[in-house]
Amino acid sequence: MDGAKVLAEETSNRAAGRDVTGEVIRSVAAMTGRTPESITGGTRFHQDLDFDSTNVLELLMRLEADFDIEFDPDTFGSGTFETVDSLSARVRQVLGG
């Protein structure tokens, strides 16, 4: 089997069956001291959680460790994601799912 195809299948399998949004919510809750139930997909990082650039960086590093992924720093400019749902979609994309 082609090595690239195997890698693509392994990456896709990492996203399969995972509750990515739930995992992102748990990470955000742990960082902020809030309960996971108080955070939804529509929760906005800057407006609702008062995140600044340092908080965003800390969250991205936490998610990289939690999901065993690596974000391309060139793709995360200002406004790349505003809500838990938009960040979860980006995590799914990096996972390949």
C-alpha cells in the first residue's frame, strides 16, 4: 500500500469517533475554571471568556498535547477562530477528519 495513503488513513482514523467539540470544551473549562456545561459551541473566546493572545496560545498548546497534533503557526492569525465550534472545526481539519 502507498505510504501516503496509509498516513492519510491513519490521520483520518484519529478524528473518527472522537467528540472533538467536547474535548475542546473540556480543555477550555480546565483553563478557565468554568464547568464544561457552561461552555457551548457558540462560546466566543474574546467576548465571552476574555481570552487574550496569551490565553489563545496556551489553549493551542494544550490542544496540541491533548490531540497529539501540531498547528501550523502561519495559519493562526488574528480572527482565525472566534468560537469553540470554529476552533473545533480547525482541530478536525488538522486531525484529517
